[in-house]
Amino acid sequence: MAVEKQEYVKAIPPKENLSEWYTAVVLKAELADYAPVRGCMVIRPYGYAIWELMQQELDRRFKETGHKNAYFPLFIPESLLQKEAEHVAGFAPQVAWVTQGGQETLTERLAVRPTSEAIICTMYAKWIQSYRDLPVLLLQWNNVVRWERSTRLFLRTMEFLWHEGHTVHRTAEEADQEARLILRIYQEFIEGWLAIPVLVGKKTDSEKFAGADYTYTLEVLMPDGQALQAGTSHFLGQNFSKAFGIKFLDRDNQEKYPWQTSWAVTTRLIGALIMIHGDDRGLVLPPKVAPYQVVIVPIFYEDQQNVLEKARELAQRLAGRFRVHLDDRPEYTPGWKFNDWEMRGVPVRLEVGPRDVAKGQVVLVPRVGNGKVSVPEAEVEVQVGRMLDEVQAQLFKRAKAFLDSRIFPASTVEEVEEIMTVKKGFAKVLWCGKLVCEETLRDRTGASPRVIPLDESETGSCVVCGQPAGILVYYARAY
Ligand SMILES: [Zn+2]
């Protein structure tokens, strides 16, 4: 039985109601669902397929640059977590504890990992003795738990998936190079694959990772003008090596503490992807991470088996080069399918009907823009490839134009306030470096310092105190 296509479209609120729109898209596109545990989500196969594609590409890039995967335990004894004072203070409010195992009350509580520095550094202290053991370039793909008060599908959940890299180096320079290498890998991936432009730089001291010397970050701008931290790469200095007793004998026969980094991106990137690219019709996926890059919808009736056969033949041909899905369900109309796959964000739709078969052509429709074309069947691979590249490029261009249009220079606190409440976006300000000015700006505007850019610099006077200032900072309200 055919379902009226209008019904489906109406089920998604317009994107200007961003919050409702977002939840509706996540649920209706079957990316994720609420779990029967507060603050947790179930990632459904369509959403998980996006994560797998992201994971494969990042993993490929990590391995290409000499990193290896390992796996460490989910539980961290409390005494280990407490070894690095800033680290434990930073994470304490969010740690979930195991106090009982079976019938037995534990003598030492076990933290469900909020991040794994404590357990990994404990092992590094055992494994690293000599400069010959360095560098250590490990990461793990895993889950972590942080006891969040308010949660949102993908963007903030109590349990989430990520990778966490943990590297150890002989010198500070090598460790900083590593932290920057990872930053570059993240930027290339987020911009090139997810089609999301980022602002790249350092966090201020108050916003850095608990236990790090400094933190590199990638910030993205969401459609409501709020920033989302998309990834971080931390230079840990010798803080953890000293706290955990990781020491090595250097070439000069001196015992030294090595230098470390840690870094991560998480499933919240999927949340960014949905919000940034989606539209009133639903999800829009960049082709590079779309579980189906092409959906084939045959337009046929029962007596037109030749159309169905042609669709099957095309699916088989394209499957060698693209992720293809043939929607040959007879119980839905082509119009219903068009809407359904648009809502699910498939980048290219291929239509084939009786007239197309007769003419030896197919119709290609991109998910964004007005590029609907008829192309000769012989050229289908080339034309699909071209259209996917165009969709990928167009999504980045669109998101970049939005980001650029939402960066506003500000020279007074009032201007920053106006940017947060009216213009909505990043306020670009100069800062003297004093904590009191940072806190004043935060208190008065609700914005936090998101990033100190690496590739821009300016001098002038501080946005708060008016004293000479040489630090450029992007402020925004944040997710
Ligand atoms: Zn100041």
C-alpha cells in the first residue's frame, strides 16, 4: 500500500526550531534512540555506519603516521585516578563509581573511565625504561562515561564513543610536534570528510584539559551561533610522567621524565554533522561519510520488470565504486521513497523509469542544489562520482560561508554581549592575558574563550581593561 509522501515531510519541524528539528531528525532518520538509561543513547545501525566510516578514515590516518591501537580496562582504581591532582579535580564531578561487585563491597572504589590517562600512564611506567622505548604512539577506540546532568543525543551523552591517543616522547619538542600533527589530522578530516570548517588554535589556561600544560582545539560553529568543541589535542608536559613515575634513561645516561600528549574526537562529531548540514527536509550527509552515497529508485509498475532489471544492473555496476542502495520495495511509491531518502540525507538519488530505459539514460538528483540531470547510462559511474564531489564541496562551501558571516570583531564588552544575544556567533577580541578580564567577560556575556588562533595575530588594547593586549581570542557561547 502506498503511503502519501506529504505525511513524512510534515513530521519534521522546520530547522529554525533547531532543537526540535535536531531531535526529530536523529530519531526519524534512525541514527539513534533514547536508551532506557538516563542520559544514554542507542546508536542505531544507520548512525553507527556513519561512525564506522569516520573511524575507518581516522584510523587509517593514525596508522599511516605510526600509531598503533591497544586496549586498556574500563575500570580505574581510585588511587590511580588521584595521582595527578589537577586531573582528578577536573574530572571528579563527572565520575561514575563502582562500589560493589557481586555480593562484595569493594575496599577500593573503581572509577568507570572518564578518560584513561591514569591507567595508561601506570602501564607506561612499567613499559618504558630507555630512550630506545620511545616514542610510544598508542591509541584506543573505546567508550567513556561522564556523569552529565543534562544530555542530548550525540552532542552530550553520559556514555560516548571516541578514540583516545596517548603518546610518550623523549623531548618537549617531539611531544608538541605530535600534538600539532594530530591537530592537523583532525582538521583535514573534519574539513575534508565532514565538510565542517573549523577554527584551530589553543585553549586559554582556564579551558585547557585537566592536567595538561596546554590544549589545542578545533571549534565549529553551530547554526544557532553557539560553538562546539569538535576535537582536542593536549600537550601534557611532564605532569603525568612525574605523577605516575614514568622515567627513562636517556642517551646521556641521565634518568629523565618523558613528555606526553593525549587527544580525542568523539561521537559528538555526528551531532555537529547533523546540525550543520541538515535542512527542512531532514538530514544531509557529506558523501565521504554517507552510509549510502547513492540510492537507486526504480519508477516502475508490476508490468515493467525491465525497469527493475535495469535498476539491479545499475546497482551492481555502481557497487564497485560507491556505497549504493537499491530501494525496490514494491509497497511504497517512488514519491514516498524520494522523501524518505532525502530525509535520511543520501547525497545522490538515481531514478530510472520506463522512458529512461528506452532512451538508455538515468536521472541523477543531488541532495542539495538544483543539479538534477539526465545522463547517458554509459557515463553513470563518472557522473555519479562528479555529483558526489560537487555535493561534498558545496556542503563545505556553504558551512564556511556561514562561519565567515558569523565572526565579528569586538572591542568592548557591550559589543561582545550584542554578538552573543543578537548577532549570534564568534566574537573576536583582544585580551591582555589576565584571568580577571577573562572571567569578567565570561560573567557578563555568558560566552567562554573558545580558541586562541594559531595563524592570526593582532595587537591593541584588552576588550575588558583597555590595557595593552596581544592575545587574540574567539569567544562564543558553547554547547
Ligand atoms: Zn585585560
